[in-house]
Amino acid sequence: MIPDNTIVCDSCQDIAPQIQDIDVVLTSPFYNTSVKTLVYDKEHRGRANQRGRYDTLVDVLTNDEYNRFMVDLFNKIHPGLKDTGVILFNISYSAGNPDGYMFALSEIIRNTQFTLVDQIAWKKPMCIPDISSTNRLTRIVEPIYVFCKKGCEKTFHMNKEEVSRGEASHRCYKHINNFIEADISRGKCPYNKATYSVDLCEKLLRIYAPENALVYDPFMGSGTTAVACKKMGLRYIGSEISQNQVNWANERLLQDPLA
């Protein structure tokens, strides 16, 4: 059994089946959209070496490979996620592969026991514009897709406050909009150029995480989800294939829980 508040250096495909009683899966996976560059690498005696956003190269799958990877992951998460649980999936696109993630979402819905129940727009305070393009927009908004188990569409957990009760016990609840303004990551990790936001994680967990929730991040990276959980007094487990990033995340948690 993997203890709470642990980041394991291993593949999510191997770790996910070992975790039980998960309340929330919160993650921003590799998008499979990196623009790769070939650089001269003296360590490889001058041979071209492919570099991407991460120190461990993962962002180079075909669309079919990526689809199979994500479907397999969701299927492995399913037994350990509570029936009241949700998966919060922050994924987007790039000019290099603008529609690849849409295929993955479709395959997840078709070939797993999960269904899409909400979509949230995360608005960043700033974004680096694509100044080299004459016809592409600057992506200042990213989506978060909310999945629950099929059959649990009306019973998955959400921290919605009841504001009134009318005739025949008709209940009304406070609005929670599907638009979140949240800061971007302020810390730089040398092993991960695609970190996301502690502020975003906190706001999402306030909506979906019950008290003392267990949160699993299959792609823990530099520890963003863990930092948010620590700040909020929630339990977390993370998996990450890069030992450098695991070390970075653990040091980040030790040095500054508000990082």
C-alpha cells in the first residue's frame, strides 16, 4: 500500500491500480503537443538529441498511442476511485497538434466507464502570445474536463451550498460558475517547462474535494497538486516518472509549503 502524502517515482500505469478510496484525481498530463527541436549534444558525441518540455521525454506519442495510454490509465484508476469521486483533467492543444487531445477525450468516453459531466475554463492572468503566427489566437484560457463514473452523474460529490428549500422539498443551491480565474505558476522547475497552478488546484479542490479527501495526481511533475493539498490539509498521492522532478517536488514541499 502506498502511504498518504507520498510522491512515487514510477509510471502512473503501475501506481494507479495500487491506490484505493480516491476522492479526487486532479492532474495536468503531458499534452503530447511539444514542438521538438534537435540540438547538438556533446554527451552523445555530436549526435542529434531530441529535447522537449520535460527532462524525461514523454511528449512524442502518435495520437493513437496517446489515446491508448489515456484509456488504459482511466481504466486503471476506475476501481480505486470512489463512486462519489471525480477526475479533473486539465489538458489543451498547441499549433503542433491542435486536435489530438479531442481524440483522446472521445476515446476515454467511448472506451472507459467514465463520462464527461462538466467543462471548466481556467483564465490565466497572462499568457505568452504566439507572435510568429499571423492567424492563431493567444491561448489565455485552458479547459478542465470533469469526469465521473458512468451511472454516478447525479451523485458524484460537489461542495454545493444549499441556499433555500421550497415546496415539496425542492432545493436550490448557490451558483458555482464554470469559469475560474487563477494565477499561473510562479516557480520555475528546470526539469518541467509546463507546470500548472497551485491557485487553480486550490480553487478546484474547494469545489470537489470533501473533508480529508485523498487526491491522486498521476502526473505529479514538480509537485503543484501536492502543494495545494498540503495548504488545504488534504491527503495526496502522486506518481511521476522523472526522478529529478520527484526530488524537486519533495524539496519544494519541505522548504516552502506555499510555493
